Amino acid sequence: MKKGDAPMHYFLGIDGGGTKTTAMLCDAQGNIVAQAKAGSLNYRAVGYEIARTSLRDIIAQLNKPVKAAFIGNAALAKAAPFDEIFALTDGILDAQYVAMDSDITIALEAMRCAGPCAVAIAGTGSMAAGRAGEGQPILHIGGWGWLLGDEGSGFHMGWEGLRAALRGHEGSGPATALTQAMCEHYGAATPEDMIDLFYNPNKKHNEIAAFGKYVMDLDDAVGASIVIRCARELAETVKALLRRLPPGAQVGLWGGAFERCDPYREAFIEALESSAALLPVPPVMGAVYAAMKLV
């Protein structure tokens, strides 16, 4: 930089998930300048102190001036009020423009679609959202959490897989390789040990969701049927959303189930009865696009 030149400012996108946070810094042309990773920003789950530590770690890794920042946060279902943005960012993120919304909002932004569009997310949990066009209100569906919903999620497949593993062991359901996988994954000498392992104390929902990878990856007929069934249930949720949007809405897909499991993705698209594809860029890049719009 020559003497007298104004310092270059950058656009910051942050994808604050439930367990990890990713960040991307770009220049005005959209070129990636720096990237960073840290812990959770979900202040409603981990508290503001831990979330602020994660944000401070992100800013330290990037170490460049930020003109505008957009944070997609798993803690939110809609745009954050000023007091929550202030509580998270004050004294850490020095930017002229800052906004924070749900993590699914930045997934929609990643589609770069001016017309009607929707995005379905199937990770540890699941939900979908869409809008009739650029600047239109975002409609949400699903996202009821692991007790009330999360159909088609990693938790859903993990929970169904565990129940099938135990039924297979007892003979009340078909035999399945999930039984042995369950014991090995959770360190149970026998399936009977699962009672103490799961209820003393109770397993957390993400510990159940972790078993979903076996349901998706094992060459097992029972697991395969669970994958198809769960994908179809999420497709029904997304179909309900599409009925509230103009015809021809583009559908983007994101999350571990869509990314790692072809049978899951194919079953979802077949049940959706509409075209759908993985997002062209990750949601954190969508957060960068949203940051640019703030200026």
C-alpha cells in the first residue's frame, strides 16, 4: 500500500453452527482473502462467554479490517435484535455494518437466486426455508428440534438405527449389522449394556446423531431402508414449503446427509418430485454475499 492510500476493507461471512464455526473473508470482488475456524457461536446453547471466545478466535485468525460482516447463527430462527448482536460482538468485531440471522438464511444466500428458491438442510438436525424472491420474507418449515421433529436428520437416522439394532438383537425385527456397529461405537460389551450407557446419564442428541453415519455407510438392508424412509419424510416437509412458494422454485441441498450419502439424496429428490442440487458454494460464502449487500 502506498503512502496516503486508504486501507483496504473486507467482507466477512460467518457460519456459526451448533458445534463449530467457519468464517471467510473476501475482498470487494469476492476473492477469498482468509479463512478461519473456531468453536460454537450458538450463545443460546453455550452461553455468551463461550460464544464470544469463539468469535474472538475467528477475528484473531483473520487479522484484517472488516467493513461489513454477516453472521449466520444456529441460535436463531430469524434476524437477531440489536441487543443480541451487541452482546455477542461488542469489543470484538469492529465493522461498519454487522447483521446476524439464522444459519439457513446464509444457505439461501449461497444459491444466488433472485427468483423463488428454497434450501433443505439435513445435518445433526433438519429444517428448510424459502422465499418468493430477492428481498421477500423468508418462510421456515421444520426445525422443531430432536424431540418434536428433525425428520430426515442425522439424529433421526441415528435414533431409528439404534432402535432397529436392538430389535434385531431381540428378534422382534430383522437381523442387522447395526447391532454390532452400535456396540462397537458406544463401547457396549453386549446390547444389554446400552441401557446403562444411555440413561446414566442420558445421552445427548448429538451423541445419538453420531450413530447416523453407520446407518448411512453400512452395507445393510435395514440401514438402507431407514435412510430411504428418513429422506422421504424430509422431502414431504420440503414439499409443504414449496406449496407456499411460486411454481418453479429452485431447491438447494446442504448438510452431511445430502453431501455424504448418495442414496439419501437420490431418495429425497425422487420423493420431492422436483429437481434439487447441492448448493454451488458453502453457506459461509452465502454469508459473505449477505455482508456485501449490507453496504
